[in-house]
Amino acid sequence: MSSIRPLFIVAGIGSGTGTGASAARLFAQKGYRIALISRGQEPLNKLTKELSQNGGEAAAFPIADYTPNSIRSAFTSIRTHFPSATSPLRVALFNAGHGVWKPFLDITDNDLRNSFDVNVAAAFAFSREVITEFLKLGFEDSSEGGQGGSRKRGTLLFTGATASIRGNATTSAFAAGKHGLRALAQSLAKEFGKQNIHIAHSIIDGVILTERTKGRLDDPNLEGNMDTHLDSASIAKSYLGLVQQDSSAWTWEIDLRPAHEKW
């Protein structure tokens, strides 16, 4: 009979070198089973294989797009693969995002629609599925790797951005979507904290060093200077810290940035 181990679901792993992937690695090390939702089949398969080879239990749930129907379909598959009786969902991270950086008059209806589809509509669907599962559960306990006495049903995390709280000259579509995501997180924190569900939003203020961003940053010493950029493994540690908070002192929002800011 399979042992009881908590489940961690993350939506959005990109190339497999950023925040979503780092969070999956860290939570796998902490004994969580891992469900990965993302659009890129190759990074999904690569990360799933890596986690399994390192002793974790992981499964990939590819989706064609970040729409409510795709999110709901992924959760149907996750429930079949990871039954709640042995893999109770305790942590979920919505890490997906869609960026549009254009002058206002160049933004199309499709640009705006894509920003809202990913940053807001998909987040709504993801949150509904996660919270529905949390409400079925009692408090975490040590038998599933919990802290014991935490009085928490589960933790839902959202990855935001500077645009979550501040617009800029070319971020009207992006900031509108990220403001919407932050408003959703704040509303859920108010509503479901009363039912011992922890909701937290993270403002990522700066560039995260990934395979995608390395080529865009004009700094030959970038990788050797950890003070000038955000490291996804460090972000993951902050997320774990949020999960480990007990109900007497919860954080609903954190702001993460590198020590040496240039903005």
C-alpha cells in the first residue's frame, strides 16, 4: 500500500530553469509528490525525469494552452494519477504568466486577451480546483510530512511581478493582468484564511536568471555575481518558508529583489 505523502502542484515551468522548476526540485527534496502542469512538452519530460532519478515522485501533465478548460482537464488527470487518499494536495503554485511589453497604441485585442487568459482566467480556474481540494482535507499532520499542529489545510502560492503593483510605459496589458492576479490572491486570502487555507502572493521585482534571460542581459559577470539578479532556487526557499508558517503568523505577500538594484 502506498504511503501517504503530500502533493505539490505547480503550473508553469517554462524552460525548466526558473522558479517553477526550482520549486518542484525543492519540494521533491522535502518529500512531496510533484505534479507539473505546463505547455512545453520537452521541459516537462526533462524535469519529470530529473526528479524521478533523484528519488522523487513526479508526473507531467502537459496542456495546450492556459485556459480554464485546459486547467480543469489537467486536474482531472492529476486526481487519477495522485489519489487524495495517499497524495493529499497541500501546496500549489501558480507560476504561469504572459508578458506583453508594447507601447499602448500598438497593443492589439489579442495581446490583451492573452494577458488576461493566462494571468487572470487560468489563475481563477487553478485556484478553484486547488481550493476545492483543500476544503476536503483536515489539517496537515506529521504522517504526511506536515509540521504537526500547524492548523493549515494547504497553501496556494502565486508568482507576481513588479507590474503587480506598478505600471510602466510599455506594460499596460501586462500590468493589468498582473494587477488582476494580485487582486485575486488578496481576495482569496481574505475569504479562505477563515477556513485555514493560506494564500500568498509574491512580487518578483527584478530579473530571474534563467536560460532564457541570460542572453538578454548585458553583463559578462552576471552568473558570478549573485547580488545583481534573482536566483530561482532562492525564490523557492522563500516559497517553502511561506508554506512552513503556522496559522498564528501568516504572510499574504512578499517582495523579492536582488541586493544590487539598478531601477
